[in-house]
Amino acid sequence: MVVEIKDGVYWVGVVDWELKHFHGHELSTHRGSTYNSYLILDEKKVLVDGVWTPFADQLIANISEIIDPAELDIVVANHAEVDHAGALPTVMRHARDATVVCSPKGLDSFPGNYHVDWDFQAVKTGETIDIGSNELIFVEAPMLHWPDSMFTYLTGRNILMPNDAFGQHYATAGRFNDEVDQEELYEEALKYYVNILTPFSNLVSKKIEEVVGLGLPVDMIAPSHGVIWREDPMQIVSKYQEWAAQEPECKAVILYDTMWNATGRMAAAIGDGFGDEGVDYKCLHMALTDRNDALVEVFKARTVVVGSPTFNNGILAGMTPILEELKGLRMKNKLGASFGSYGWSGGAAKILQERLAEAKIEVIRDGIEVKWQPDAEGLATCREFGRELAAATKKT
């Protein structure tokens, strides 16, 4: 259903209730998503961003409820990824005279992805386009989260359309932040930040300072996924500043995989050690836990402890994906340690410790290993290990 979000500005996007995985299968989306596209009616007719390729016909139908798509003068393409721009080839077949406005980097990414020869106009930070009563102002946002990313601001309506920034993978009946469950909203907003924007946290902080420094009034923030922020829209900007600082809570998360529960019993005993010292913790079996959800817990925690039995002179495969994610996400201000069990030969704890170091996580101390199933003495060692890690956690 098309929604007029402000006078002359329409949401013409699509709600995808069925989406359960995004970026292939790299990101879980338990609550679906939306692909937000915005139609602006002024002397010039403007479409800001599109939708994912499978929903191209729905986008055309939505636009057609308001105007003939052939009337579009400008298509602003803030980012070339297919969840935002996949429908643009269909749009441009209808709007043959429209100009595609993108960032300078977009002059590479759009032809490279879509192999098209549209009428492109590249805009830099601070440049404007007069659309009649109002103007569009552009802000380049490279690596938030692609080199071609940019923000678009509509004067007169005071709407910031920042594409992937401030979004959520969240399918809802309401279009606005004051119409949805606030706990769900912030769960999805944080998960989105952690799994997509964490590596660019320094850039996030700088870009927010730059945008705020422009002194533009913001009545609404309309991202390309999830709900539109109209009630106290700057609240999500404040949250991004907080998340970008990466100041963890005094808590721990224990990530492990186990074969015959020896490592699982060690994980529980280490957790007891954290509890003894009053440090909150979560213990997550990674063969059974959604990786993207686990990364949110790691992001919030000061200390991450990883464990696996030794298997084929290495670690269990269930631990590999999250260790690779931690390396790529480059989270800051983390402490770490490792543990494991073994039968005829060990080594998993050392491998895990090396993986923590590769992820730039400060290793508190060497890991511990237990041969075969831990006995009472082995479990006591694990519990003391947890206490030691808890003490280090509380020092910072």
C-alpha cells in the first residue's frame, strides 16, 4: 500500500514478510525486511532508490497509483546493490527520459552491475539539484557500506534519505517508528549495525559529524530498509554514535562447539566462574545458535571466550564461520580467551587463540585444555579460569 509520508512525498516500496536470509545466506532476517523507495512530487518528479529485483513490477504498480512512471524526471540511486537498485532497469524502461543521479563512485558501480547506458549525473557532497519548490542536497557516504553510497536530503520537507544507514531488516504493518514495537525495532536496528556497519564505525562517527555540521533540520529519517524515523528521528543517530564508539558492557559471551559434550561441560563451568564474580554472561553453542544473533552478543560484551574440541588437528567446523566474521568485523575493545578438550592430541585452544589474535581481540592469557571428559578437578580448573577472566573483564 502506498503511503504519503509527508506532503507530496510517498513511500512506494515493498514489505518482504517472507525474507529469512539476506546477502545470500550471510545475514539472518527473522523478521523479514522492507525495500523502501520514495516518490517526490514537485515541478520535477523524483524517485529516490528502488527495490530488490523480484519486486520490480510491484514498484511500478505502486508508482502508477500516483503518476505514470514515464513522467519521472530524476531517479536518485544512492547505492547500486540489487536490494535498492535491482528494479531500476525496469523503472528506466518506463522512464526513458529520466536522469539517474548517483555519487561519483556510482559511475563505476552502476554500469558494472547493470551494464546499462543511462543518462547519469554524478553529484558530490554539498551539491544540489533544484526540483521546483524544493531542492535535493547530496552527501557522499563512501563505505557506508559500499564505495558508491550516498545520502539524499529533501529541503522543505526536511527528510534525510540515507539509504543503508539507520535501517533495519524489519517487516511491519506500520511504516513509522512510532507505529511498531520499540524493543523489536531496536533489536533489529542493532543487529543491522553490528553485522553490516561495525567495520566502518570510524567512518560512521565522522559522517554523522559531517551531516550534523551541515545544520540541516531533520524532521524525518527515511532509510532504505525498515521503518521511517519520524518521532524524535535523531534518536537513531544518537544510537549510531553510541554503537560506533564500541564501548562494551561488563559482560562476557562464551562461544563453543562440542562433540560429546566435554567442551560443552567446560563452557558451563567457565560460565559459573563468571557468575561467581558477578559478571553477566551468555553461553552459546554455535552449532545451534544463529551466527548473526551471536555477533550481537559479542558486540555488547567486553570479553569473548571461544572453545572447541580438537578435531582432525583443528577445530570443529561449527566455530569457523563466527571466527571468520569476527576477523572481518574488526570489533574494538574486546578481551578474549580460548579453551578446548581433546583425546589423543590437543591444539584446538591454541588455534582458537590465534584466531582471536587475527580478529584483533586482546588475549587475556593462554587457553586451557582438558583431556577426555573433564572430571571434578578439570571442571574446577574451568571454573577458576572463568573467575580469572571475570576479574580481567571488571578491570576495564
